[in-house]
Amino acid sequence: MKLTSIIDHTLLAADATSAQIARLCQEAREYSFASVCVNSCRVAQARTLLEGCPVKVCTVVGFPLGAMSTRAKADETRSAVEDGADEIDMVINVGYVKDGDWDGVLDDIMAVREACKGKVLKVILETCLLTDDEIVRACRTAVRAGADFVKTSTGFSKGGATVHAVSLMRSTVGADVGVKASGGIRDAESARAMVEAGASRLGCSAGVAIAKGESSDADY
């Protein structure tokens, strides 16, 4: 398996320009990445630029904190799907997790699942903020809500993907649910380590460097 085929080529910076999104899409075509992952205001642009291309359009919802209302997440999801998103990466409500409000976590994910029916849904856990027990419970809740993937990180908190977290998530969700590692994957060596630990998708802004066998200082 080529690493490029499982990379979501990512640009989520607040100051990302239209020209940078165009370059991201061109690189995704050139290297045959799985998708481009962009903020929701850039979904329509990416959809147009990737027309007729197998590269998917992925976007983030409730990003990066996950702390907005469930209704806001569902509305953002519907808008993104209307604009052409194929995949939705939503941020879990970490505060609900810390409260032990698992019904709230479930309802939050299910509302987004309903809003993107027929599309791929990845649930970002922000593992750097969770205990192992919370990671396991969050994974089980995401699966119960109908998630296609569980994902480690936004890349905008205090830590990114770790081999330990990926391995724990894989052992929890089993073989039928995807695991996406994201945050701090800067070279092919770290990318392969995540795959060996159980990742089936990688979120990287360093996708081109990884494809070239180089290293990057990208945070996400």
C-alpha cells in the first residue's frame, strides 16, 4: 500500500488563501492523495477544482474545539454536504466527555451522522485531552452513533497523534471501523509507524514531503 493513497492532504490554517487551496488540490491530483481536507468555507472551491478526479473533498465540523452547539454542528454539516463535501471530520464535545455525559456525546455525533447521511463521518476525539478510559469510551460511543472512522486529533490542541492512542483506538473499534491518525505526522517514518499501529487513514499537511521521503515542520 502506498502511503499517499491513505493521506488526507490537509490545509486548515485560519489564514489559508484561495491560491493555497488551489495548490493543495493540484498536489492532491499529482500525488493521488485520498482527499483534501479544508475548512468548510473552502469546500465549494475544492469540489470545483477536483471535478472528475477520484480525490475526495473532506471538511471539518465544529473545528477545532468541538464546543459549539449540536445544532450548529449539524447545520455546518448540511451546508458542507450541499457544497460538495464527501467526508466530514467532526470534533467530539470534549467537555461532555469530561462530564461523563455520554448521552450528550452520543446525541452530538448522531446529529452530525444524520446531517451527512451517505457520506463518510470521522469523529475527532482529541486524544491528548483524554485518559485511556475516556478514549475507549469515546470510541465505543462514536461507533454506536454510526461513525465510519475515529480520529486522534485536530492538530490544534496540545498534542497530536501517538502510536499508543492509535493502537488503543484500533483495538477498541476492531477491524470494521477506520482509524485516522492526525497531528504532527511530518515524515514517512512517523506515517508508517501510525499505519503499523492500526491507522487506516492519515491527516497530514506534510503529505508532499511524506510522498518525497522528506521531512516537514508542519504541525498538522
